[in-house]
Amino acid sequence: MQESPTRPRPAFRRILRWPTLAALVLAVATAYDLTAGVDLAQIVAASALVYLGSAAIGNSRAAWPVFLATFVVIGAAKAAGADGTWVLLALAVPFALYGLARRHDITVQGAAMLAFGAVAVLALLVDETVGGCLVAAGLLAHTAWDIKHFRENRVVVRSMSEFCMVLDTVLALAVLAVTF
């Protein structure tokens, strides 16, 4: 019996995978009513928290449930007319303590949480133009973080790093558009 040759997948099928499509949908929904770039400082904090949470739990598949938790926090904060950045930063503490108690190596993700968290907080404390630039820079820096983790296939599952790299990039562009 003769084997049929495998056909290469069309380019659009290699590019438009479900994490990419999901990220594009969420990015458009998030950017739809965006009026100030600093409003997405909480996304910078949430992005780092997903990685820290996954590292602290010690399971790359934990990234999606942690992401859902950040999504709920941001949604609840928005419904209450507040910014979820502070709650997300506070949630980093129990994750870090849990990771340390379980003797998981959270050093790199903890340092990243501190750095991205500092960018998010600083963005909230300065004027809107500078804050928007900081949020965009934080999102683009996190895109680089996502690419690194996608290539290494560590800390979070690849679907999460792919999702985040698309979401962070599109939102950074949206932040720059509303800032300038």
C-alpha cells in the first residue's frame, strides 16, 4: 500500500491557531472602549502573575486557571469602578509564599513579578501620557518574555505563552494609539 504524501498546512492555519484567535478576540474586546493607556496597567501585573502563579504551583498547565482568576479580578474591579492592579499585586504574595513553601524555584518569575509590578504601579502614579508609554513598554517587554517561554516551553504551557504574546502586542499597540 502506498502512503499518501503529507501536505503542508497552509500558512494561515499555521499562524491562526486557537490561542492566537482567542487573544485577538480578547484584545479587540479590551481595546474597544479604551480611553487611556494607563487603564491597562492591570494587564501588565496580570501577565506577570500568570507566570509567577504557574511557577509557584509547579505545573505549567496551571497557567490557564491562574489567567482565569486574573480575568475575574480585572472584571470585578472594572464592575466596581476600580483598577485591579493592586489586587493582582497582592495576590502575588500568597503565590510566592506557596512556591517557597513547596520549594519550587520561583526566583526568576518572582523577579519578573517585581519588575512588571513596578512598571504597572509607576504607570498609575505618573501622568496619563507617561503612564500609557510605561504600560505599552511593559506589555512589549512581556511579549519578549512570552516569546522566550514559548521557545523554551517552560513555566507555562505553550498555548498560554502564544496567547499572551499576541494579546500583549495588540494591547500595546492599542495603548500607544490612545496615548498619542
